[in-house]
Amino acid sequence: MLPKLVITDIDGVWTDGGMYYTAEGDVMKRFSVKDGWGVIFLHKLDIPVAIMTGENSQIVQKRADKLKISHCYIGVKDKVAQTEEICRELGITLDEVAFIGDDLNDLPLLRKVGFSASPCNTPDYVKQEVKYVTVAHGGHGAFREFVEKILQDNGALQSVIASCLER
């Protein structure tokens, strides 16, 4: 069954987990454009995407805006509570949620959702608790691979790809 909501962490999933600082103290992050296709695929199926990160970064909000992700939660301290609130708003259960995260703060939510995943460069104690570990490293298309895995397992990947090629 396709999830009714896909949630993603950012640092370590969409990024390589590194932060770049300028001499003025500004922070920059590198995102893989490959992950944007994962969002497009989900939009094609009307599956909402939520970004949920503990970091308080306007860079993440700008990336969400560019990809038309309306559910963007930054500075989240309790990802389970935030997800339960979103589920109430959408009228769904945690079993209908897919989540990809990469570190200790993601474990409580990874343990509760219907489908969980992490990038391959995640600590072993996280990888041992998820249903899928990507081949791609965080920041190198791990989110897209996660989405493609979900769609492939549900027989939807080829039709979504075909719809992206239509003019």
C-alpha cells in the first residue's frame, strides 16, 4: 500500500550532513537535485511530503518552497509528536506514514511509522531498526532512492516515470 504521507529528515538524508560556514558565520548546505525528483514523483501521486528537521535553518525552508513542499517543520524537538499532529490533520495513522531519517533523534519516529528507511552511511544502530537502507549516501540521492523503492514495491514507479515524460 502506498503511504499517505512521506516524511524526510534533511541533514544526513538530503545533505551529506556537513555544514559550510562563511567567514561572516553564514551557513550553507549542499542539496542533491536528484532528491527533487522524489518529491516530483510523490506530487504526481498526490502523496504529501513533509520535511521535518531539528535544525532551525531558513535554507531548508527555501528548498521546501522551491519544491512546493507545504509541510516544512524546522527546529522540531519531538518528531513523533509533530508527526502525530500531522496525522490528525490529514486523518491518517502512523502506519500510513513513510519516514527516512539518519540519526539518533530520528529513531523514535523510525520505530513507529509504517515504512522506515535510512541512508547507508547512517550509524549501524539506526540501520538495524529500519525496514530499508538505501544504497545511496545521504546527500547523494538517498531520498529519491527511498521514494523509488516505495513506488516500485507498490507497482507505481513506471507509470510515474511515464507521466513525467509526457508533454
